[in-house]
Amino acid sequence: MSSRNDNVVVRSLAQIGACGLFLITILAAIPRSFRHGRETVRQIWFVGAMSLTIVMTCGLFVGMVLGLQLYDVLSIFGGTSATGTVVAIAIYRELGPVVTALLFAGRAGTSVTAEIGLMRATDQLDAMEMMAVDPIAYVAAPRFLAGVVALPLLGLVFCAMGVFGGHLVGVTWLGIDNGTFWSNMTATVDIHKDIVNGVLLKSFAFGIVVSLIAVFQGYTTPPTSEGVAYATTRTVVASSIAILALDFVLTSFLI
Amino acid sequence: MTDDAIVRIRGLTTVLNGKTIFDSLDLDIPRGKVTAIMGPSGTGKTTLLKHITGQMRGDAGSVELDGLNVPELSREKLFELRERIGYLFQNSALLTDFDVFENVAFPLRQHTKLPEELIRNIVLNKLQAVGLRGAARLMPTELSGGMARRVALARAIVFDPALILYDEPFVGLDPIALNQVLLLIRTLNETLGITSVLVAHELAAVQKVADHVYLIANGKVVAQGDPATLANDGSPWTAQFFGGEADGPVPFQYPAGDYASALGFPGGKA
């Protein structure tokens, strides 16, 4: 039993090590991947623009439910005028980047893993190697870059929709004064601490982690249908754990 | 052994997962000829092609391609070398995001800055050669197996390579498509002087197209020669392989322990 646990630990550490080496390989290939600029733009469209619907919808509902819950709790203390502030801070600092990254891992990360895994299973990556085209520079690096660029932008969209959702419930539905909602929020929210550090920096870090995991899992998947299925699942599981753990670490440094 | 060999393999030894794939293998691929590599399944024929292209490295020995020792080449040098090699994958390996035209144009776009008009002319020329100019705008999913194989062939010859490696080019083809591929291999060899190496099991097809045949088994070359005489050279290997015998030097059973013991009968060998 102990040796089985040891094996799991050793395998996990080996995976993390291999993932780290893969990151170095991708970073080294990024200058060469600039030759394939069109491919990077295509991937930004695919993982970014195509994720907008789910990110906007979820952002709206998260903001709405947050507005509803906070109004309910704050009304006990007569502090409903702070609803906008608390909705905004909760979304900017935590929910925005974290939920966007989780959605991104489920929507875009899995499709990147499955796509690269199927390319591996159908010899497309080997065919590129044989045509003297480096698949790390042509396939892996553009998808990695696309995730790193797209996630912070998606995080901003999620936050905007979340605040809009909070406003929709708090002001339009529950009757909080519109001026109070916005003025309290703008007086409290700090651009650097909440937007730059809260949304952009965290989303950038999550973008690196999720994209790396998705590309790595696809690139190293066994070339079978079962292998691709497992790799896709591992992308979601590993990304989710990494996002939440990294969020704690980043928050402890940024707060 | 051949004096004018484009590929020269000496003492190649490869062990994969404890199994010896090649055991000090010596083999020459003559320049400008069609050479067939044959042998029982799992004997390492595709692995041999991967050694020639540098996708795999052996544990010992040398693989020389045009005088360059492939396992010692840097990645950059290897990529330069591969621009002179065409490789036809068993499953065609077309890029599924691109249509037929873009698949064939892919190597040109990646390695040259040719004007679009010239790329178009080269691609249409290659597609015409394989009889698929009319399918230029079809996606890979819309192609039959034989058509996909021919598109992959057009892509493999887009740079007019010195050497083309075909990995099981006849598998799953109907007789018409098989003959078309046969004809293409022979025509490319004769008109462009391309050296061809093909891994295949289809004896009749190999006899039609190949100038020289190597029969590989147990990690070594067990027989070689021109296809017409090789089938009747009297060796037990060729007799079994070309005669399609179930048992012989290549055993029917995968190595295993005593059968009676495996079934739990008393008296079985331990």
C-alpha cells in the first residue's frame, strides 16, 4: 500500500517536473512561433472569442446572485448601500479571475487538449516533424500564447458582466439608489489593487497555468481514444486544483 | 551491399521495453531504386523508417543518409535533412484543419517565401500528378482512404525530395486505388529519379514495383534480393513468408510459458 502511494507521489512529481520542462521548451519556441502569427490569432479567436458567451452568461448570473445574497445580509444591518461595493470587490478580487479561469479550463482547456491529443493520435504532429516543421512552435506555443492573452481579457468581461448583474438585482429589482450604488463602488474600488492585481495579474497567472496544463496534457497523451479522454479529464482536474491553490498563494502575497 | 547507397545502416541495435528490435542490423538502400522492406508484423519495419528519418535513435550502430550520420545530427540539421525526404504515413496524417490544397501547400508555406501564384502552380502540378487536382478544395474528412493516400503523396513530393519513405502504402486500398498508388510510386521513381523505400506486406504489389527486397525477422536481414528470385531462394524464412505458412521460423505462438501449467493441470512444467 505504502509503495503504491509512493508510486503515485513519484508519478505526480514526475508529471510536474515534465510539465516544467515542457514550459521551458514552449518559452524557448515562442520567438519561432511568431512566424506563425496567423495561427496564434486564430487560436486567440478560438479560445477567447468563442468562450465569450459562457463567460458573459456566468458573469451575469454570479453578479446577480451575489447582489441578491448581499442585499439580504446587509439589510439586517441597514447597510444595503454597500451592496455595490461588496459585489465589485468580491468579483474583482476573487470570483472574477477564479471563476473565469475555471470556466476557461472547462471550455477552452479541454478542447485544446482534445485537439492536440487527436493530432498526436492521427500522426499529424509526427507528419509536421517529418515536414521539418516544429510542432512545439506551430501547435503548442500559439495555443499557449492564446490562453495567456485571452484569459485576462475574459476576466475583465466577466467582471463587467458581474457588476452589471449586481446592479441589475440591487438597483433595478431591489431599489437601491443608483447614485449610491456607483459612488460607493467607485470610492472603494482601487484600480491598482483590485483591477490590476486582482483581475489582470491573477488572470495572467491562471492563463499560464491552465494553458500549460491543457497543451501539455494534449501533447503527451497516449495516442488512443482512451488516452485522449483521460488527458481531457486530467486537464480539468489539474487546472481546477492549480487555479484554487495558486489563487491562495497569489492572494496571500497581494493582499 | 551496394556501392551507391543513399542509406547505409551498420550494426544497428535497438532495444525497446526489453525487447530487441534490431540486433546489429546491416542494410543498404540503393540510390534511385525502389526498395521494399518486408517481414512479419511487429518485426520493426516502421521503426526502421523512423531510424532513417531520425525520429528514433538506436542503442548502437550508425544510420547514414547521404553520408550524414542521422543519430548524431542536431535538431536544426535534422530538419534541413528532412526537407529532402518525403514520408508517407500509414494513415496519411493529413492536417484536418486544412483542405487538400492547403495540405499540399503547407510545406511550401512553412519553408519558402514563394509568391502565391507560384505556390498555386506547384500545388496544382503535384495534385495533377496524383490525379486529384479536382479535389483541391475538399477537406480530408471528405476523402476516401485511397484519395487521402494520394494527397499525402502529393504533399510528400512537393519539394521533389531525393528519398521517399512509404509506410504500408497499400493497406486498406481497393484494387483500383492500389494500382494507382503502385503506378505513382513507379512513375515518381522513373521520372524524377527519386529513391523509394516502402514497407509493405502485399507480395504481389511488391513484386510489381520493387527493384530490391529486404526480408527482416528477429532483428536481422534474413533474406534479400530482387523480388522475382527471392520468393524461390529456398530459405525457410522466404518459404514461410512468401508461402504464407502459419508456422515456421516465425512461430505462430507469441512466446509464452507452458500451456498445461497456465491451465493449472498437474504435471505441467513449472
